[in-house]
Amino acid sequence: MTKPSLPDLLHAAVTAVGGVERPGQVTMAEAVAEAIDDDSHLLVQAGTGTGKSLGYLVPALAHGERVVVATATLALQRQLVERDLPRTVEALHPLLRRRPEFAMLKGRSNYLCLHRLHEGVPQDDEDGLFDQFEAAAPTSKLGQDLLRMRDWADETETGDRDDLTPGVSDRAWSQVSVSSRECLGASKCAYGAECFAEMARERAKLADVVVTNHALLAIDAIEGAPVLPQHEVLIVDEAHELVSRVTGVATGELTPGQVNRAVRRAAKLVDEKAADALQTAAETFERLMELALPGRLEEIPEDLGYALMALRDAARTVITAIGSTRDKSVQDEDAVRKQALAAVESVHAVAERITHGSEYDVVWYERHDRFGASLRVAPLSVSGLLREKLFAERSVVLTSATLKLGGDFNGVGASLGLAPEGSGGEEVPQWKGMDVGSPFDYPKQGILYVARHLATPGREGSRGDMMDELAELVEAAGGRTLGLFSSMRAAKAAAEELRGRLGNPILLQGEETLGELIKSFAADPETCLFGTLSLWQGVDVPGPGCQLVVMDRIPFPRPDDPLMSARQKAVEEAGGNGFMAVAATHAALLMAQGAGRLVRATGDRGVVAVLDPRLANARYGSYLRASLPDFWYTTDRNQVRRSLAAIDAAAKAEGK
């Protein structure tokens, strides 16, 4: 029997999901199939509207080996599992003569824990000595949520938090979930046979395609205890997010609250001497943290070093001692012990990592208005880790609408541990970069306007000329504006200013849930939505609701960001250009994502306005502009106002 051709398979899948075949999608599918066959690596940039999920799913399903697909956002995971995969599998079944299985797998804390639900949270002083379902008044929000989750537990097949609608607060969910460290293990748990997390893992073991997230992929790679099933092919979608997600997983943190919680949880399970030593070390650490000033610690101060060693040694003693319960009145002893062990092990691991010291780690103090001071440690780079753990044993395909920065893939490749394309020997993973383009005609659909006449933004202070420019642009556009700001302070200041000047409704991130804000923004063309980082890549509003995207300034990392500045310094010490490799790459990625909010469909028209003259005037401006979609470029303020007014008039004429 002849094997079905890739074009035939792709055509069947595209038809099944009600899509349109794009030349870029066909090119991508062929390149993905080739990479899988050759056991090689591929970075593929596929613009919005290309249909990239089918561009990788079809060749992956056709190949027949187990595939893991990792995404950064919940929205894409749901799209894959609820829409793209079911339809694609059915469409390919007659051609492949088999029906591939697929499953979603997340970290354990995303699933309802039946032991927690029925036995309650192991109690410590902070949680209070009460039964959660009886004492959390059913009339309170927490009490209502807990009762609702108890009912939901009898109905749900997955136990997945994201299947619970409406959702619940983190506090409520923490009452009915456990981390992997706190889990008793299926063999020791009375509810092991019904465990939702275990069932999800079993489904994943049997599946041909496993959909997961970047964080679980990072845990699987870093922690040496496999959580994902063995797989021959890895596809990373939204790959521009991978480095920051892996860095997040590899970051350790110590706070006084976390240490005190560990002390409380361990106190009943060890002898008095061990408990007192941990308590004393915790008090010393807390006193030091009260005086901590934000910033990087290039060397660990002597007093902090001693405090961390005391904490490490006391935690190690407690870990060894947790074995014989001191207080026989403790209920549900195994769960209490497991929770205490998880808390103390976490403290020990971070204290040990910082005291041991590594030239590859960055340590810093952070201070939060609400949560106080924390001590953090993160890897200077995750490139070596990714090269060794991700690319060594399988074919990897990485895709996103924004991977090509400044005209090539080398910047993103370097952050992933890949040498410049085509270089290196046997030790260096070989890879290919490919841009399959976009179905959109960017020069005709969009304008990139740089407000060259404005003053260069400083670190602090109000920007009166920028506010005037913003108000005039919004007025010319008739609303329809997504404002992307480099800080929450800037977003609030702009919202307050324009609410006083214009009649348009101005929505501000944080005043309502993101989902509600986006829904309101899309529903009323006169409305504007202002916000910060998550809006740069989380808004999908095709049509006339979003015809002006404004960036207040180039989103370089803050000069006092300890991790970014340490990475920049390391590149410079190695003889490279730290600013371009770190700060400019960071800004280019965000700007490309932000500019991508404008054109989401073939009929979209509009303007991306950058209110920072450095994009036109600075030497690095051409690198940043080369990272953006190929919009028609202008610095003519009068021209852009006329264009916005014409776009607004055309939308109104169509009744939009």
C-alpha cells in the first residue's frame, strides 16, 4: 500500500478544521517532516495566520513516533487538544489507516488531589486548626469555592483546574491540590487508584501526541526525574517564551515566610534540639532580610553566608530526623510528614545552592511592597542546559511568529544553546532556520510610525510631549487603541491623563480580569485598552476593534534588573556586545510580539506607533525595526494622523 503524501494529508487536515491552505504552511510542514526524518533540529518562524499548528501536527502524526508538543499558553494548549488534534486525527484516519491517540499533561498541582479534598490540608499554625469545609463559612467566597469543588470532584473526568468554570482563587485551589514534593505517591495514598494526576500520566504514556507546557518540559529536563514519557520528537510552539520559562523553573527563592512555614511544619515531627536549631536559623535569616536592599549580590556578605549555612545545616538535620513522629496526636501522619519534608527540602536546596556558590548563578535581593524581601538565585544562562538536555536525544522543532530578530535566527539560537547556523562540529547540535512568511500583506495592511520629534524618554518623570502625541493619535483613530506600556506606572499615568482629556472609554489592566478587559475592548470600537507586559503577547482582537497599537518606549530591561544586567556583563567579559546580545534582543522580541497584535486577519488595517525617537535615531534602531513585521515605515506625524482618520472613517462606513 502506498504511503499517503504529505500534501494530501495536510489538505485533509486543513479542510477538517475549516481553514485555508497557505503556501507558508505547506513549506513548514515539508521542513518539519524533513527534520523529523533526518533527526535534526529546526527553528521555523511562521507569521500569524499561517496555520502553524497544522504545519507541525500533520507531519508529526504522519511519522508515527511519539511526539511531545510544548506550548507557553493555556489558550494554545486548549486549542490543540479541543480543536486541532481531534479534527486532524479524524481527518487523517482514512489516509493513515490508524487513529493516533493524544493527551494533555500538566504539573501535579494543576490537578485536584482527592486526598486533600477528603482528608483536609495538613494543619500548621498558619492554616489554622479547623476543618476547611466546616469552618470556612459556606457564605464566604472561600467556603463557597471549596463546597463547589467538592461537588465538581464527583463530576469531573480530568480533575484539571482549567476545566473548572468559573475558576477559583489560588488560595482556594491550594486547599485541594499538592505539589509533586508533597504528594504521598499513588502506592501510599488511599486515593491512589482514583488519582487525577496519575490518570493523566497514564493517558500520556499511551498517547502518540502529548501536549504539555514549557514549565513541565523544563522540569523534565532539569530535575532528572522524568515526568514526560519517552519521546522521539519534541515540538516547542510559542518558542520565543522558552528561555524565560526555563529560567523561571531553574530559579530558587528563600523568603522569611517560606522558612517559618517550614519550621512550623517540621516542629511536631522532630526532636526539640533539631526543631530549635531550625527555629534559631530562621530567626537570624529573618532579621537579615528585614535590612535587605534590592540588588545583585556579586559576593555573598559574611553575615548572610553564616545565616545560610546555619539554615542549610539545620534543615539537613531536620530532613534526617523526620522519621519518628514526636507528637502522636498528629492526624494523617504521612501527609503531615510529606508536607513538612517538602517545605524543609526546598529551604535546604536553595540555601545549599547559594552557599555552595557557582560562577554560573546570579544571586540577588528583591523587595516586594506586599510580600517583603526575598533572596533569589537563577542561572546566568540556560543555553548550556538546553543544549545538553533538550537537543541531545531527539529531533526538536521550535516555532513562533517571532524567532528571527534583526534579520536572522542566531540571537534566539544562541539563547537556546545553538551555535550560529551552519557552524560547529560534531559536539554542536546542527540546525536550520526558516522563515515561511505570513499570509498578510504587511506593507499594505499596516504602518510603522516612529514619533521621531519627541524627546528621548528618561528613566523617571512625566513625558508631557508623549501624552500629547498619544491623545492626538487616539483621537485620530476614534479609539480602537491598544496601549502597550513599559511599566504599570506608565500605563496608569496614561489612562488617568487620557480619561481626563478624551471622551473614549479607557480600560486599564488590573481593573478587571484580562479576559473581561479584552472582551470589552473588542466589543466597542471607541474603547482603548492600556496595560503592560502580558498585553504585549496576550491580545488577539482581529477587525476594527484594534486599529492602533501604541508602544510608549522601547522595552529594554530595567538597568537595575539583576539577572539581565549580569547576563549583559558576562557577554561583555567574553568579548561580545552585551547590550545587543541581551538588552536589544529582549526589546526586539517584545516589540515583535507587540506589533503582532495589530494585524490578526487579512482584512485588518492599522498603525503601530512607537513613541520613542530612539527607534529612528539610535544605531540599534535598524536592528529593532528589522525584527518587526514589514510595515510601511514613516516618521511623518501628519501623514499618520490622516491615515488613522481614513481607517476610522472606513470602519464607520461599514458600520463597525
